[in-house]
Amino acid sequence: MDIMKDAIKAEGVRFSVVREGREVARAYVYLMSNNLHDHSFALLEDVFVDESARGEGLGTAVVRAAIAEAQARGCYKMIATSRYARPKVHELYSRLGFADHGKEFRLNF
């Protein structure tokens, strides 16, 4: 069996909030495509708010910025992953319109 391989470009955008020279919040959105859809999809990754700034709405702000970016670029969906041990993150995603859609399977290298 021959398996063909084609390189596919993806693009990433980093959102961050910096206070006094220190990053206190961030999120990454990666824009990818495949042959099944006419439009790209977005992957939300590494959403983080420093403990000292939690509860100020910074997580909501960076995730909303990432959502707006994906929408502006015509993505048909955004995927966000989170560990089971992060119920506050799950609440944030639910508040922002994300639905619990399935499981993530991971292989670490």
C-alpha cells in the first residue's frame, strides 16, 4: 500500500494581555483546512490566565478575540479542548457558546 503525503499550511494567531511587562492572559487559535469543507476550521489552544488575574474577565476577552478572528476568517467551526480537571474552563467555554461535542484522544511523544 502506498500512502501519499501532501503538505498543508496552517496559520496561527496569538492573543495576549500584558501588564507591567508580564503576560497575564493568552490564547492561540490555529486555522486549518481539509478537503471535506470549503472553509477552514479553527483550533483554540493554550488558553491561560495567570492566577493573579483570574476573575477579571481576561480569559473571556482572549477567547472572544479568538472567536472573532476565526469568524472574520470564515471558519465554519472552532474546536476547543480542555482537561477533565478544569471545570472552570469548561464553564467559560459553555458560557461562550461552545457545546460538549465529544472526546479528545491524545498521544504524547
